[in-house]
Amino acid sequence: MAKNIFRGQTTVNNIYRGNTPLSKVYKGNTEIWAAEAGFNPPITADVFAFHAATYGGSGDWIDDTNSYPAALVSSPSFVSDGFSSYWNLNGTSTGFNVNNADIPDALFSSMGTTGAAEGSAEFVVFPTDLTSDFGTLALLWNSSESNRQWLIGNVNTTNFSTLYQTGTGSSNRTYVNHGGILTTEDVWKHIMITWSQPNNSLKVYINNSVVSSTTMQSNEAWIVADNCLGLGYYVENCTQNVRRHWAGRYACARAYNDELTSGQVSTMYSFWSNYFSFS
């Protein structure tokens, strides 16, 4: 059976007979096309879930979990390709900003099922420039504390950094450089970062394989970031000192308030593999 039908470079998701959408197309008795099932990720991203696949085509990019709006920064271009849709970020000015929303709470407060700070972050991306400058996948900022709280950034061919904050000031800020774990350009990557305060662990998965595993600090409380979220770029205090933009395609950003298991990471990797060819 043909998996996809194309009109030019665009996947055809629906075929109509008059005004009625068809579910299947046959040639004789042979099924040659079937409509894709609905977009249903198998694990709920309970903090936020920004999917290009569900973008309406105009206005803010709305997350599918709690309807938080991400404002488009410098007009990133959107490629509509059904469930394989994505944004093009130019690496110099584009990104997304979620301002004045309490969405990060579950990542840094005692809201996981273990009763302690834990979480996971997931991205489907296609880097196009890992050599010219550092790029940032996501940043949470708490202006009331004047601190970055959660950073997945400083990404290039030799560096992939994460940051977490356990108190105010730089002395309570922990950077982890995972080294050159993302080095290939112009290919799709599935990235999952998981962390657990009670387990003192932080892991980075790329394409369903653990590429970095780190022992974390075990402070009794983590700072809650509650001001803004930057996707695809670093922006200080949500409004100034903008830098470190992501260069490439950006299909999803998801956050969970639990540390996903390796089996759950594999489940999400398999789900996204239906729409993107990872390498």
C-alpha cells in the first residue's frame, strides 16, 4: 500500500469525492492509499506541547496541552506538510516567546509523581548550522529572581549544554556540558532530556539512544520559573539581550512533569518516526 500521495512536494492528507472525504482509495481490489489516523501522541506532555502538526496557519503557535500562546518572533516561516509540518528558524532573529504564563511550574517544583522535582523535555529538530554560532532549543526565565532556570542551549558541534537552577544567583546555577553529542547537520533528530532530583540523574537521548548521563545535585528545593519561555532562542528577561538562535527546522517542543523511562522515550521516538526520517 502506498503510504503517501504527493501533490508536488506536499503530502496529500485527504482525498474527496464531491464534498465527502474518503478514508481509502483502491485500484481494483488493491488498497493503494489510506487517510492518516489523527494526530495522537501516545504519551501526554502535561506541561506543554507545541506541535507544528496542529498549527492553524495564522497567529500565535498554541500549545496543545494548556492552550498557551507562543508569539512568533521575527516571522519564522511555516511549512505545512500535514503531521510532518515544521517551522524554519533562520538562526539570527526568529523564535517563539511564551510570556507571563506559569507553564514551567511542574518542571521545577514538587509536582512529579514521585513528589520531587523531575521532568522531561522533547524536541524534533533539523539543525542546519551547528558550526557558525551557539544555538538554543529552549530557555525558561524567571525575572523576579533574575535568573535563568532551565536552559537547553549553547548547542554546536562540540557543545550541548543544559542548565538547572536550585536557588538564586549564579552560585546555585549548574551547567552541564554534554560535549559534542549533536554534530550532524541537515538531518532530523529526536532529542529527549530527562532528569530526576531523587535519582540524581540527567540523561540526554538522541534518536532513542542515551548519549549522555550525568549525576545531578540533590538540593531539597528547586526554584520555580514562572515568567516566560523562549523556544528556539535565548532571550533574557523575556524582552532583552536576545541571542543564540536555533538554525534549522523545528517541529515540536514538549515538556513532561515526570522523568520518562527509556521505554517511554522509545515510544515517543517510534511515534515521531512515522512522520520524520531520523538519522
